[in-house]
Amino acid sequence: MKENNFMKEFKKKGRLSSVLTSVSVIAGMIPIFVVMLMVGFLSKGNVVTGSIWALGALICLCQAVKAVFYALAIWKAHDSAYSSLAEIRLALIEHLRNMTLRFFQKRKTGDLANIINHDVERVELYLAHTLPEVVITNVLLAVIFISVMILDWRLGLAMISTIPLVFLAMYIFNKLWTRMIEKYHQSVKTMSEDLMEYIATIPAIKAFSKDEKKTEQVLDSLHAYIAWAKKATIGEAIPMSFIMMLLEGGMIVLTILGSILLRGNQIDMVKFILAVILGGQFSEAFARLMSFEHSKAVFKNTMATIDSVMGVEPEEENEKCRDLPAGDIEFKNIHFSYDGEKKALEDINLVFQKNTVNAIVGPSGSGKSTLANLLMGFWKADGGKITIGGKSIDAMHERDLSALVSIVQQEVFLFNTSIAENIRIGKKDAGREEVIEAAKKAQIHDMIMSLPRGYETAVGEAGARLSGGEKQRISIARMILKNAPVVILDEATAAIDPYHEYLIQKAISNLGKNKTLIIIAHHLNTITHADQILVMEDGRIKARGKHEELLKSSRMYQAMVKAQNEVDGWQIKEAKAL
């Protein structure tokens, strides 16, 4: 959505508003000429009572026309602006819906929320409020200039004598405003992101309130926003004062020249007074027009921010892969880095055979989750090829890849709706019996039925009313409904208590039947049955094989199992002590 295209579309809708505005401005100018006409009649003694009443009625009529047409113009401008606002929001949401998951991993939620809410509102503010005033002011300036030129061309030129200096000043100040507005908007963006993150992590902040730094970080971003808001205000006020001074200079030149012409009997008193009145209005209107330049700069910056989303083209569907049969998953010579420098994965070659259980183990930062992200299509490999059933995932549309691969993550997001609707995300047209059957297989049915409203119970924002283990099992119920042939479990039981871990393991057993299962493991005792275990470190595969094989051949795996056994032994001792 380029700014030029958008403005062209809006101007088409706003043509009627511009016409109504022009009529309102012209109607508002007529009384000035009528009053001066009356003054002229009075000065010459050619006064007829009926004429005065007629002219007075004309003034009242013009004021009424001005008010009515101004109201209609503003209504039409708002109507067009709100229509455009809705279209921009819908276009943004539709565009985001078509973006790949990689895009959302690169852009922060607070940034996107700020664009959809705050930036789009600023567009409406400019279109509904500023733009009509710009049209009014331009029409007014044109009418005044033509009127003064008709009175006396010399006075007209005197009135605009300082305008070139004004434009020069605006050219210089616009560069200053542009830089300042960019920094101001960046402070708004940072503040929004920090606030959203802060609100989402309040429970953790309260738990560690003695030495947490997050509140200070949010306050710093708020103070930075306030500082830039003040700088932006001062940065607008000082230049505008200088511009006002230049505009008043034009009024002074007009008054001096008019006095000279009046003294030389080249113009009469009525023309002189009318020129001075119109000149004052011209200066005031031009100053108002210049003040809109700051709003225009804000609008341009806002449209550029919106275009930073709309300008990113969704990935095209390279090949139709609908109903692609699942097969072996193969990583061939995969290399990948997040920042283009440090390798997150290097020289990865592996095969996950169809309908087998595979596990990936290793320390934090070894590349386990990165492997899953590449397989899900969240990121593209820098080199190499990933295939499913012999088909490259790069040739698949995201929807097709999503149909083949499901993921159960450690952090589960639930929508603030019923449990049934949250499970039904796995299959939007699933009937109630299918939902219940999936919940039973996920070992969550009994817990749901113990709730007052059963499956219709609202889970709260982000699933706040459910425990971590309960959310995990609802997530597994989703995956059971989805029935994808490949399932990734990304440390799904890493932070779960033993009872819930037992239930989740039973649910995973149901989920993984006749599927290719890839487990990113935290607890090694859950993967001893795996058909293949990969041991990773520093983005490389250090060893592979079954549990018993690795106990004999891999020192790294031996050390990990020993450490796990010590932790389990410590937990048993702690439990006995309690």
C-alpha cells in the first residue's frame, strides 16, 4: 500500500468533501466584500434603507451557507477517513494473514500492534481533521490572493513578497522535522513493545521483585518517549515562530505600500482597508498552512511505517503440493545462521524415517530448536536442502507444509474462548464427538468434565485459568485432531511436574501412533525407547543411534544421562525428606 496509491484512492472519495469545502470558504468570504460595499455606500452618502436590509440578509445567508456546507464537508471527510481507516486495517490484517511465520519471528508483536492501532489512527487523524483544513486553507488563500490582485496588483504582490523566504525556511525545517519525527516514532515503538512485554511478564516480575530490572527498563522507555515528545513540540514551535515573523513581514510591506498609494490618491480608502483586512487573513491562513507541514511529515512517516509491513510481499506458492504423502524427512548439507555470522547449524545431514520415533538432545544453544524451526519453515536454510517424501519444503506453500508437520511447544498459547474452540483449532470443522475423543486421547477429558461448564469453559486470556500441564494436553488434543503425519515435540515436558508429565507422556503415545515423531528432549528418561537419538553440540551432530548404542559409544551422551540420573536421585531424596 504505497502512500501515493493510497492518497489517490482517498482523494477520489474526498472530492465531494473538497467541493463542499470550497463553497463554504467562498460563502465565508462574501460578507467581507459586502461589508466593504456598505462602507463605500455610506462614505458616498448613497444609502438606501432597503439596500442595507438586503445586504444584511445576504450576509446572513452567506454565513448560513458557510456553516451548512462546512458541516457537510467535515462529515464527508470523516466518512471517507473512517472508510479508509477500516480498509487499511483490513488490508493489514489480510496481508499479515498471508505472511509466513518467518515474518512474525522477525517482527515484534508490540511493533505490529502499534502499527495496526496507533499508526492507523494517526492516518485517520490526518485525513479526517488535517486534510480538510488544508483544503479550506488553500482555497481561502487562492480567493484572497485573487481578490487583492483585483483590487490592485501591486498590493497583491506586496502581500506575497516574503513567501519565497517562507518556502526556503520550510525546506530547511522539514529536514529537521523528518529526523525528529523518525526518532519520536522510534521511541513510541520501543515504549509500546516494552509495555506489552512488561504486561505479559508481570507474574514473573512479581515473583522476582527484589532485584528485577524490567520495571526500570519500561520506565526508561517511557522517559525517552516523553523526552522526544517534548523535543518534537519545541522543534515545531520555534520554527513556526520564525515563519510567522516572515509572514507578518509581508503584511507590513502591504500596509506601507498601501499607505503610499493611498497618499498618492492611486487607491481609495475602501480598497486600502479591504486590502489590509484580506492581507491579515492571508498571513493567518498561510501560517496555518505551514503548521500543517509538521502533520504532513508525521503522516508520511506513518505511511512509511505501514508500508514496512505492506511492502513485504508474501512468498509465492512455487508448486502445488496438496495432499502430499508423508515419507522420510531428510536434511542434506544444511547450514544456517540467524544473524549471518555465527553458525546455528553447520553441515547437518540426517534422516528421520517415516513412522519412527526420533529424539534430539544437547545443551542449550546446540541447535535442537533451530532444526525444528527449519523443518516447520519458520526460517530458510542458508545452504542445503530439506525434503519430506522426496519433495523440497522450499517448493511447498506454507499451508501445505503446515498440513504435514505439527509442533507441540513448551509455551502453549490458548485463545480466550472455550476449551472446545481451543481444541477445534486443530480442525475447524470438527464435531463435538471428535473434540471429546481427541481430549480423551490427550488425557484431558476428565479434567474438562470436572469444570462447571465442561468444554464450554472459557480458558481466560492466554489460558491463564489452566496449569501448564493442562495447557500442554489441550495443545496435544489439537494436534490429535489435526492428524498431521509428522509431529515435533519441542521440550513439551521440560517444566511440568511428574504427575502431569506422566499424563502428557500417555497423551504423546496416543498422538505419535503411526506418525513420524521428533522429540526435542529435556528429560532423557522419556526417550530411551526412541528409534534414533541425535546428540547435538554447537550446531553439529556429535553422535547418533539408539539409547543403548549411545551409552557405549558417546561420552557426551553418557555424561548427560549421568547428570539426569543425579538430578532424578536428588529429587527422590528431596521428596523423601519432605
